[in-house]
Amino acid sequence: MLFDFQLSTPAEGLVDITSEVCEAVSESGVNEGICVVYCPHTTAAVTVNENADPDVKTDFIMGMEKTFPDLSTFRHSEGNSDAHLKSSAVGASITLIVTAGRPLLGTWQGVYFCEFDGPRTRKFYVKVMGG
Ligand code: ZN
């Protein structure tokens, strides 16, 4: 089953989408299988990371800015090449194991939509497969 979600994002930042992913898995009725979370945008991404200390989200964005600075020599006319680089580095999708009707996540893990070029209205997909 395929589920789609919409969200409003900040300028740059990580949005916790763990509950939406859990909801999709639950609604699918799949007990054992896999779940793919997919971001259909070129300046955003999805990832799994710590959901305990909110400072991790801030540090994540700060680290990405250091790693992928907005260079004056970039040629892309939209002026958001740094966001395109971050998007590809983090990735457009993640795969989670589904077991006992839930995505298998570690104690400190959450699923995040990563916005690198907001604020925008974005969407993501959750595909759940199994039985
Ligand atoms: Zn662009």
C-alpha cells in the first residue's frame, strides 16, 4: 500500500515524521515486511537519526552548512545548489524493517524529513510491503 503525506517545513530543519510512518504501517495491516519512506524533492531528504535531544537537529543542520557551504562560484541560477548537494548526500529514501506491525527503530531513533530549502509545502510517500 502507498500512503502520501503533506507537510509545511521551516526554512531549514528536520521535521519528525515518525508518527506518520508508524500510522501508515499500522493502516497497511502489514505485520512482517518492509517500509520505504520516499522524498520526491531535490532540495529535501529523509533520514533516521536521534529523536531524544532536540539539539541534534540543530547541530545536524549546522554541520550540513559547514560541509556544503553556499559557494559564490556555483552556477545554478536558482541559487540553491547547496540544498541540492545536501539532498543527494542525505538521500531521497530510507528502508525500514517492519515487524510485529511496527517499523523497527532503535530506542533513540526517529524518522526525519530534512528541509534544506524552505519554507515550503512538501510531501513524502510511505510504501509498505509484506504480509
Ligand atoms: Zn535548484
